[in-house]
Amino acid sequence: MENLHAFVRRFVFLGLLLLALGDVRACGARSPYFGEGAQVLQGHSYANDREFVIKHIDMHLKVNFADKTIEGWVEYDLVHAYLLDNRKPGSVPPYHFNPITGNHILLLDHRDMDVLGVYGGGAYDKKTGSLKSKAKRLTYSVGVGTADSLLFGKPLQIEVPRSQSKIVIHYKTRPSAGALQWLSPAQTYDQTHPFLFSQSQAILARTWIPLQDKPSVRFTYSAEVKVVCAAAGGATADANGHRSSREDCIGGEDPDINPTDFNVVMSAVKLGNPEGDLILNNKVHRFEQKKPIPSYLMAIAVGSFGYKSLGKNTGVYAEHKLLDKAVWEFADLQKMVDAASDMFGEYAWGDYNVLVLPPSFPFGGMENPVVTFATPTIIAGDRSLVSLLAHELAHSWSGNLVTNRTWDDFWLNEGFTVYVESRIMERLYGADYADMLRVLGKGELDKTLGWMMKESPDDSHLRLHLGDRDPDEGLTDIAYEKGRFFLMMLEQLYGRKAFDELLNHHFKRYAFGTVTTDLFLADLKAFHEKNAQTLGVMLWSNFEPLVAAWIDGGGLPAPGVGGFPKLESKAFQRVEQQVSKFLVSGEPLHSGYSVPCDASVIDTTGFTTHHWLHLLRQLHTRADGSPGRLSRDEMAGLDARFGFTQTQNAEIACDWFVLAIQSDYRPAYQAMHDFLLKVGRRKFLMPIYEALLAQYVVRDGKYEPAFAQGKEMATEIFLQAEPGYHSVAARSLRELLGLPLSGGSGR
Ligand code: BES
Ligand code: ZN
């Protein structure tokens, strides 16, 4: 009997070895064993989540402003996947295990950080904040991956004994960590304290927490965060000989800054005092996220900011001197939450708060659960840009509750969200308002399609095939606007009531799970077949090819049933009339002609931000997509009458600067330059830098290309501004300007 067992054991061992070798041949790489060969990137991640899944992480983080690092002790609750369905250990391909010890190998994503140790569960001593004496060390190594390590990082390979379901990783991020931006006091509103925020989507969570960094893995988390302002053991020097000291932390000016001045938020419910609990001269901020979330929703922000409630489960965090303005601007937040819950089902995340970040935040908003991160550029002073809040709130259903399984399915996050956003806006402010937003969205989509159909037409499909390309490349108006118009088409086909049932079913069925394009299409088919007759719509067999044209076809379908939906804005027809009036008030749109178009003919009574945006976009992009140019007199006339150069509305400023550059209207350049130094929102930066590259100048009354000069100007401004940009914005701009992409943060 004993012999038989030994024989079987040896047989199983040999079998596994052979299987593993088979695997080697199949992928053409060397053995995927621990420490050897290249790990394969799948879905932008090295995680072997068919062998292990992270279920929960418990984090102890020390945020250090002096050396711009986060030091983490993170305990992971793991499930060995073979236990999930009673498979044998090692029976899950592709068999990452150590054949000598029999230990399984856990592969995690990590980048821009140093791993200081890996231990068996329970290794971290909460009281002392360090390693317990009995902690058991686990073997780990940094592997080699098949894809660009500057972008994807490298697989962290950890040997996990079969008896272990908890491990602890001790690590420290580098100052270059791509997700994190460390701001000096001068880069904040109050100018008194440094600030830190994260931006994890799409694949940057791995730069501040080692994780299975792919949206198909969901886990819960708890966290304890401490802020420190000094390098450990006083002033120290880093590898480059730069001294880190308390002064670096506080910007040098105010010696009275204390770690206790800081507030912390995470994408989780904050426990205890919203300002943190004082424990021994320092504050501890504790968080709990009991709902499983994907890694890209991991978030943290640290700064000196306050909080005010806006309603029963809504509130706003902002720097102290900005807080009241934010409270006024976001007055309708509670109504938005109530309207959305009413239409799409219960809000799942407890409270909905918004944190207003410093202006370098690279996005308009980021839907981090419990606390949306937002750019301060939505505080326009007239509540006109709050659709961004409706958008981020909408992600509480589409994205956070029901998540795109892969970044190829990104339109399921963003297209659904833009659709839900516009329903929220319509409910609060009426159909005319929502129609303006839809038409503006269509304009952006047309502009995107203008270059995309020439350069990368396959990217205009809703379903992407990114392979090993940066998921950031999928962040285009296709996912957002083509996605939204596809859903709008379905709404117009089925009627709102029936379509809402489909949507509600979707949010319920996949709640706290993930969804693929195919799953959605299967549900759509089932819904269609069940209801076609009652709703009086065409048969699925006729509809299917129309749907396929949206999902896997290029560009936009022609208008019609199942094609591009009906879309018009009465409010904008008035704007278009005014633009025509302006354009015919003078002789052709060229410098040197004697009769410039006359700004005084434009009737702007009742214009809101969106009317202005439509007006400017009519002027800066002609019907054929080419750039519009106005003469200096015409620009000066518009500027004198409407004060565009001095506008405090960042959306309007952005469109005006584009028109100004295209028109070689120099009086706007100083303000444009200041804007680029202050604001880091990529959506504004890209079109302005692009316009600079495509610069024309006026010589002898004629427009002449001045691309070399434009590039020089753009590069000079960029290099000056770059230290204030977040890595994702800096990276895109480096690509645009043809500058080298260097390590970590893309700097
Ligand atoms: N989740 C996105 C931002 C994002 C997407 C960051 C992909 C990184 C990768 C967010 O919800 C968003 O769409 N923001 C928009 C808001 C706008 C559409 C109202 C933005 O930042 O401009
Ligand atoms: Zn979004």
C-alpha cells in the first residue's frame, strides 16, 4: 500500500512536470517555474488568478511626505483556486509551482516599488508597526515578463505553501510611482500643506500596492493610514544624494506643520472621526471597504482638507479655503443620488462624497467608491459643470457595481455611464439641458472619428482588441460617446420604460461582478426575443447585424432604426444662427480683408456655459473638420465683447485657447501659458498642445504653417510645466511631443 502511494506520488509529480514542460513548448518560452523564464501578460496583468484569488487585503500604510514614499505592510487573504472547485493542487493550468517544494507560486503585479519582505500571515505587529519576531519568511523573486516593464511592471513571484491562506508583503513605493502625485504646498489651493493623491485606473494600482491588477478580480479591503512628515531617523540622503528632511515635506516655509494637520480619504468608508483619531501624538485614519471592488478603484488622498455634509448620504471634501465654494457648487448632489437610485436601483456604497483635488488632477473625475475624486476646474461659480458629478455618480452602477471584465470591454463602463449621466441630468434639469450635452458629445465624437478613421480605424469599434497595448489607448470618445449613442438607439427602439427594465436587470444580475461584451449581447438578444412582439420591433435576426455594426464595426452607423439615434438641441439651433450671423457680418474669414466679422451682431441673451462651448466649437472646427481661423480683429472683437481670454471657466478657456492658437491671436498666449502651468487635466492639455504643434502664423495678412516654431513653443512650455503634471498626463504629452518616455512615472 505504502509503495503504491509513493508510486502514485511520484507519478503525479512526474505528470505535473511533463504538463509544465508541455506548457513551455506551447508558449515558446522557458519554464514558467518560479525564478525562471518569462511570465505571460494576460489582460494587462501578470496575475495568475486562475490559481489564486485575492479576497481581502488589510493595509497598514505610512505616507511619508519627506521622501515621497508610501511604506506598506499589507496582509492578503488568498484562496487557492483549486480549493474552489475541489480540483487537485497544481491541477489548474498553467501550473505555477515549485517542483522541488511543491509550493504554488502567486504572481502579483507590481511596478515602481521595492519589496522589502514577504511573510506568512500574521507577520505584522499592529502594536509596534513592524515585524513580529516569529514571522515566517516566504521566498519571493521579481520575475521577467513578456511585455514592456516600464508600463506593466514585473511579476512579483511568491512561493505560497499550500497550508497558507494569508501572506504579508512589506514594501515601499518609489517617488516615481505612476499612480501617485506628490504636490508641494504651492500646487494646492490653500498653499499651506503638501498633498498626495492616487489615480489607479487603468493599470496604476500596481504602482502603490502589489495586486492582481485586473478588473476581473474583486476584493474587499481595510486600511490604517498614518502620515509622517520626516524621513525616518531625521534627515537622510537618497540615492542621488538629495537630502530629505522635514523642510522638504512642508515646502520649507512653515515649521508648524504637523502630521496631525492632514486628513486622509480612501475609496472606502472612513471609521471613527472623519478627521482621523489621535493616537500617541499622531493620527490614525482607518477605513473599511466591505464591498468587493476591482483594483483600479483603490484610491487614497492625503492633504489638509475639510468636510461638509450636503445631505443624508452626500458630502464634499475640499481644502479649507475652497470648501464653501465647493459646497455651493455641488448643492444638487443629494438630488442626483436620489434620482439615480430611483431610476437604476439602490445606491450600493453607503455615502457618496466628492473630494476636490488640486488642479493637476489629470482627469475630470474618478469614480473611486464612496469618494469620487474631482478636478477643481468644475467649480465654475455657476454650477454649470456639475454633469461631471452625475457622470462619476453614475459609475456607482455602471463600473463600480457592474464592472468591465477586461479593458477591451471598457465601453461597458463608460458608455453605460454617459448614458446614465444624461438620464440623471435630464431628470434634474430637463430634456433641453440633457440634449445640449448630447450634441456636445456628438461633436467630440465626430472630431475623434476624424483622425481615428485614418490612423487606427479598428479602435472605433466598441469592442476593443488591445492585446498588450496600454489600456489608456482605449480611453477615447468611442467608449464614451459611441457607447452612449448605441444605448440611446436601444432606448429609442424599445421605448424608455422597456429599456430601463433591461438596464435594471443588468445592474442587478451582475452586481459586484463583471461583465463582457458577449454577456451583454446575450442578454440583449434574450430581452429582444422575449419582447419583440409586444414592443412591435423587428426580429432579432434582422436587428443582430445592426447591433454588430455598432459593436464590431468602424465609425458610426447611418441614422435610422437600429442606426444612429435621433438627436437635436433646440437651444443650440439658436447658437448656430448667431454664429452664422457673425460669419456673414464680414467678408471671408481671413486676415487682410477689409471687413472683419462683427462680434456685436451676436445675441447671447441667456447663454450658459454650454451655449458658449457650442459657439466656440462652431468657430474652431469647420464642418469638414478642418481648423477654423479668425483674423486678429475678429478675435479681438470677440474678446473685447465677451472677455474670453480672462474667463475663469476652464472649459470655455480651453476652447478659446485652441481658437486663439489656430488664429495666431497673441494677446491670449500669456493666459494660455499660465493655464498650461496650472491645470493638469489631460482633456484640456491635449487639444491646446496639439493646436500649438499645428500652429500657423499670420505673415503679410496670410496664414502660414509654423510647425517647427509651434513645436518649440509647445516643448518649452511642457518642460516647464511637466514637474506639475501627473504621470498619465505627462506620458501622453511626451508621446505627442516626441519626447522620450523614461522610467516609472513616464518622466
Ligand atoms: N473613469 C473615468 C476616468 C478614467 C478612465 C481614468 C480610464 C483612467 C482610465 C472617469 O469616470 C471619467 O470618465 N472621467 C471623465 C469625466 C467626463 C466624461 C464627465 C474625465 O475625466 O474627463
Ligand atoms: Zn467615466
